[in-house]
Amino acid sequence: MQKTTILKKLSILACLSVLFLSEQMNAQIVIGAPNLGFSQACASSSFNTYSATFVFSPESNLDPTNQFRIEMSDANGNFANPTIVFTSNAGSVTVSPATLNFSLPTTTAGEGYRIRIKSTAPAATSSGSATFAAYYKSQDSPFTINNLVSTGAYCTGGSYLLTIDNPGYAGNDSPLNYPSLTFNWYKETGPTTSVFIEEGFTLTVTQPGTYFAKTNYGTCTSNSFSNRVTISEAISGEANATIVSSLGNPFCPDQGLTTLNTLGGNSYQWYKDGELITGATSQTYQTDESGTYSVQVDLGSCQASGSIVLESEGFSSSLNVSDENEMEIGDTLSVIVTTTASNPEFEWYLNGSIISGAVEDTYEATEFGDYKVIIYQTSGCVVSKELFFSISEPVEQFPDVANIPNLISPNGDGINDTWVIPTQYVSGTNTEVIILTNQGEVVLQTNDYQNDWPQNQLNLTSVNLVYYYIIKAPNQKEKKGSITLVK
């Protein structure tokens, strides 16, 4: 009896094992090769979504925990080390056919990619898709080579090196900032045609022609290309050296200095308006002044030269009054600004404080002091310019002083700056005035004294200077004395 029971149990276990194995064999699916919703994938930061559709069967064999994955091959279509570009949520895909979306990795670059579909429960793998070109365009804007200089030259038997600028001029999105990128160089063969030369970060040119570079995005179209550079051979010993202004020409001086750049060579010398600029011996020269600039470039066994007429978008302005003006108390000085500024605006200041309501190109000044007017050019090149003038009360040149002074302080403060003597000895009286140093050297001798000595600034020190005077008036006794100069 016991023996029969054991046999029954063994029989039941065998049946269960067969049933389990049968279900395991039945719990499989077959996944068809994915169909691509695109012919090539040219991704960028603004677009990076692509779709693939596949079929699988039977649907009933999917486990609720199943996930579908999209794997992408290398650029040669090899799945030895695939990249997972999409994974579905568990149990989210249950109906065939299914369409999944995925994005390219930012390092994608090649013509022979494929994708395949894999499931996790049950595990199954499709065959690979058709091959497709795929690139992630991390840089997709024009860039500069040769510092935007449109020409280059080499001596017979020599060469010229073209390089991609980094950083280059303002606004240049240098593709060298993206380490995964590679570059192709081309030579123009016609107005709209060109021929591939070689791949690399630089190009050594040994043949005349027009050259440019493009970021290598294969068959994908792209805006990542450089300016054209025309290279010539200096057969006659002299070549053209194009000069480029970084801020354009005309340039806006409010943006700072513009950089003048020319073709590459062994050494350089810059000139302005025909005059040599001392120390300007680099490939670039910075300036904020208008003028005719030229450069001589030593290419080795030959020379190159070029020039540019650089113009500023600034403006000129002037006042109808002098820098220093005199006005009687109660009078008015009418000040007028003449300017070439575009859509000008004006601000007037007196002694450093803005004058409220003074916003026109004219101002009626009634007060003594230091004035300033700021002219703003408000369209095109936004820039400003300041003009200055002052108004003071007239100084009596020949005041009626009683005595001959023996102490003055010529320090520029407007008080007792000159030696002022009584009117009976000044201009028009035919009086001879002589001033001597303490060593007897004559520093002034005149019969027309204007109360204006010393006219030049003297080197005043902590030790007071002493001078001597002799006054010889007609029919009067000669007068002598000393003049002490203090700070």
C-alpha cells in the first residue's frame, strides 16, 4: 500500500513537471525587425525625437512586468556593445504593432547605425533595422577661420596654414568647444561647387584657391560651416594683405577698441595715415580712432601689404563759446551746440549738478561756474560726448592799487597770482619795468607791462623764491624792491 502511494506521488510530480515545461516553452514571443519612421536622424538641441514601429506575437505571452528596450548599434551597425536609447515602463506596451520614440546620444556620428528591439519578460530580441545615418549636431551655426580675414598668401614653394578660430571674434560659436566633433576641409571649384580636401582641425594649403571648413555631419545638412578664405601664391614677391575690423567698418567706439587683423606671416608692422606705429608689430592692432591703417607682412621670402580706411560711427560736436568766458553780473551767455549726432539728446550741468529742464541744444547761462553738456547719439551707434566751458566775472587787468606789492602767490587759485602794480607804471605810461633773479638774471624787461608776471608756472618749493624789480617811470625817481613768491 505504501509502495502504491509513493508511485502515485511520483506520477503526479512528473505530470506537473511536464506541464510546467510546456508552459515555459509556450511563454515566448517573436519580435519583428523594427521599421524606422525616418530615413536619417539629424538631431540637435532643438529636435531629437525619432520613432520605430515593430510587431510581436503572441501578445498573450507578455508578462505584466515586461519592458521593451531599443538598443542602438555603433556607427558600423555592430551590436557587440549596444547603447540603450529607450526603455518602456513595465507593462505599458501590450498591443502589437507598437511604436516607440527615442532620442540620439549627443556623441552620435556616423552613416551605418541600426536599432533593434528587446523584451525582458519573456526575453526576446529582434533582428536589426535597416541602416541609417545619424548625427547629433551639437554645434549648428556658422563659425570663423583665419580670424575672419578673407585672404592669405604664401611665397613660391611655401604653404599657408588655415585654422579654426577659438574663440575668434565676438559671436563666433567655435566648434572647437565641442570635443566630439570632427571637420572636413573643401576647396571651391565653382560658384556653388566644391571638392573635399581632407579631414582635420587645420589645413596646410599649397595651392592657390578658395577654401572653407565644415563640421563633419555626414549626409545631414548643417549650418556649421566657416567663412571662405582665398589663398594666393606671391609669385611676384608681393601679395595682398586684407585687413579686417572686429567691430566692422564703420565701427561703434562705444563698444571699445576694434581689433584690426591681417593674414598670418613671420612678422608685421602697422602704420596709421602713413606714419609708423611704434610697437605695433603683431598680427593684430587695436584702436578706437578713425584713419587709414596699413600693414606690412613678412611672409619669408616675399612680402604682403594692405590697408583699410577705418571709420568711426561716432559724431563731432562743438560749442559757439570759448572754453573760458567772462560775463558781467546780470548778463546772459547764449551757448549753442552744433553736432552731427543722430537723434541727439542733451544734458546740461553746472558745477557737477544737472540743470533741471535743460534738454535742448541751446542754453542761456546766467551764473558763473563750470559748465558741461553731454550729447547722446540715440540711434545707430549709441555713444555720447562731453563738452566743457566756464563762465567767470571779468578780472580788472589794471586795478588802481595804491602800493607796489612785494609778495605774490602764483599757484593758480585766481588770487594774487600775478604781480599787479599801480596804474601809473603799467601799459601806456612808457614806464620801464625790469625783474631780475637773486643772481641778477633779467627775466622781464618791458615798457608795456600788463600786470601779468609771471606768465609761466614757476617751480614753487617750500623755500620761497625772491626776485628783484626796478621801475623807471618818466620824470620820476627810480623805484627798486623785492618780490617774494610763495605757494
